[in-house]
Amino acid sequence: MKTKTDELAFKLQLKRLGGDEFKAESLELIRQVDAQLAELDPKNKAEKKKITALNKDKDALNTRLAKTDDILAAIGGQITEAEARELILKKIYDLVTHELNRYLNAEKRRLIAVVENLWDKYAVSSREMESQRAETLKTLDGFLKGLGYFKEVP
């Protein structure tokens, strides 16, 4: 995880800043190694170990330079001002679209709730309500007749 995080950070830095700084640092180190190698005598046994170590370091720096170029090519090079502007505008567009959709969905939910409320209120037809009313009145008349409050007219 740490390796991938470091690799991603390196790629982001290359994408933002380009490879010139990294190359300059590596080239400076290679120049220093070459200067040290020039001062050493390959015939001296004690200095041979140092020469071997410096050559390994130089190879590692050359590999680092090549890797930087490869990674820079793989990620498409340094980001240009136009690409950066486009990415920023796309990010703003995505944020605005997300917020707009959030507001629209909230309004849709409110509208659906109002329509469902109206449906619940008016789902029963007036004829059905009138028939239920008539049945209820018949039942009430039966109770009232049974209690003696209502007498039939001959």
C-alpha cells in the first residue's frame, strides 16, 4: 500500500511539475559520481571497491532517469495549462450537476408526496361515497327505529 501510495504521489508530482527537476537532480548526482571516479585510481585495490560502488550508484541513477522518462511517457507528460483548465471546469461542472440533481430529486420527492396525498384523498369515487352514505343512513335509521326515535309515516 505504501509503495503504491508513493508511486502515485511521484506520478502526480511528475504530471504537475514535469520531469525536468527530477532529471536535473539525477544528472547532478551522476556528474558528482563521474568527478569522484575521475579522482580514483582503478589500479589501487582499496579504491577499486569504491569505484565499483560508485559505478553501481551511477547505474542506479541512470535507471532512475530512464524510469522517470518512462513514467512521464506513460502518464502522458506534464499537464498543460489548457488541460488543467479543462479538468478544473469539468470538476466544477460535475459538482454543479451533482448539486442540481440533488435539488431536483428533492423537488421530485415533494411533488410525488403531494400527488400521493391527493390520490389518497380523492381515490374513492363520488358514487361509491354516495352508496356508502346511503348504507350508513339505512343502518342509522334502523337503529333510530329500534330505539323509538323515528316513526314511519303511514
